Amino acid sequence: MSAHVTGVGLAVSGLASLDNLLRPTSDGVEPSLNGKGMRHKDRASRLALLATGHALRDAGLGEVNGDRVAVVVSSNFGNLDTACEFTDIIHTETVTGISPMRVPHMSSSVTACWVAIEYGLRGPNLTMCSGTPSGLDAVFWARNLIAIDRADVAVVIGVEPDTIPVAELHKANGGHRWLDGAVALVVESTEHALRRGVRLRARVGGYGKGPEPRAAITSALGKYPRPIELCVSASGAAGLPAGVRTVDLTNRLGRCSGALGVLQCATAVAWFDESGPDAVLAVAGCVGDGEGDETGSAALVLTSPRTALREDVA
């Protein structure tokens, strides 16, 4: 069962629209994190809620029936600020200083849970935290949930907040710039999208995993034998096809960590919207990207709707 991206939502500092992934802006746009459903939540969850709302509306799912809608979140730092806050309270007041009502906020999956609760999405609920490949892993898991008929639609969210604990970690590991924001994709079965009569934005294609980029790329491209024109990669990607043009989002946005792969897929959608390349290869988890474990990489092929339709006909 094939799956397509049908909606994209951004809540990223410095990005006013999807178009800004192709043409960076310096207008200093900041997401507005006030309003209904935003109180008493960590910054990552508020960013994710905002991006999800934009994506659902973009996909024409403003009033979604959530029984078969999954949520898959990718975030490596997520609610680290909450964990640090609780640790400080326990240090000074012991556990008696922690309200039982706030204990669930400590869970690493709290962002995915808040998204499901706020939007009534009652399908499978997953959180990925597997380093920089995490975002591409999340898109792959979303496609698999659809392929095995656990869901018709999956909301995939990549989110990393710029909080004091996160900033301190990046600085301690040589970081100078890092993302503050969230991006959400609506991924749904092609049949479900066609029944709704919505626009297909990008087809989720071959996926590969490996100990380094070359192995992941070979695995992903093995399922897509046609030439690749554009690669959205992280710094240090090796094993790319000869002559392929590359775009490095980390150069534009700083370290994106768990949100990188989802942002790469959103960039592919932006290219396809402008009748760009027929296929885009996304690669994350590269030696030299400066983020944690460098022993794993992921690659994902996305194809434009026009290419996918030609392949289906053939």
C-alpha cells in the first residue's frame, strides 16, 4: 500500500512558510505559542501542537475523525527542560515537591500524547529518539503503520526546542546554532487521499538503514533504480550518486537533530510543489554532523506525485 504526504505544517523560528525552506528569510518570524491548549506544556509540545494544526488544515483534515489516525513524533531533546526542572526540585525539596499531576510530563513521549489528546487522534502513538536519523525513521514508521492497516493517516512531527538545557548540551558539544521549532507532515494511504479528493504532495518511497550513509543510501536506492537529481543531506554524507545536487539544511538552520529528517521531507514537498526534481533523496545521521552517535544513518527516497502516478500506470 503506497503512502503520500498530503499536508505540511511549520512552527520554526525564522521560517514564515514552507517556501522558506527553499529560499531562506531573515525576517525573524517567531511561532506564537499562546492560546487554547498551550498552557502548562513544555516548549517542544507547544511547538508540535502548533505545527500539527497547520498540517491538518493544509491536508483538509481540520475536523478529523481520529480513530485511524496515528501520531509519530521524532525528538531527541524534547522535554529535557521538564526533566531538569524536576531534578532541581527533587534536589531541594525531595520528591514531596513534585505534584503527582505533573509526573506524566516527565515522559519522553509526552509530546506525542499531547498531540493525540488535543486533536483527538486515537490511532497508534509512537515517539522516536534515535539520533539524527530519527526523523526519517519516523516517516518510515508512519508508512509502515499505514501499510499494515493500523492507520489510514499518520501525523509525523519532528520537533526540537531551544531551551536552556538544550542550549547547554549543544554548546558543550561544539554547537553554535541549533533549531527551535517543529515540522509536521500528514502522511496517508494513497487510496484514502484519493477518496478524499485532496492533493498528493510527495510519495514516500524506498528507505534504507546502515552503520554509515553509504550503506543506507545503497539500501534506499535499491528500491528506486531511476536517477536521483537532488539530495537533502546533513553534513558529511558520503556515497551519494555522481552528479547529484545537494542541499544541507544544517547549514541553513543549524543542528536539527530529531527534526532533521522530517524537515528534509518537507523540503522535498516544497520542491515538488514547484515542479522541481522527480525524486529527492534524504540522508541523515552522517559522520561529522556533530550530533552524538555517529554509528547509524538513514536514507529515504521521496518522489513527486507525477512520477509516482507514471510508475503506477507502468
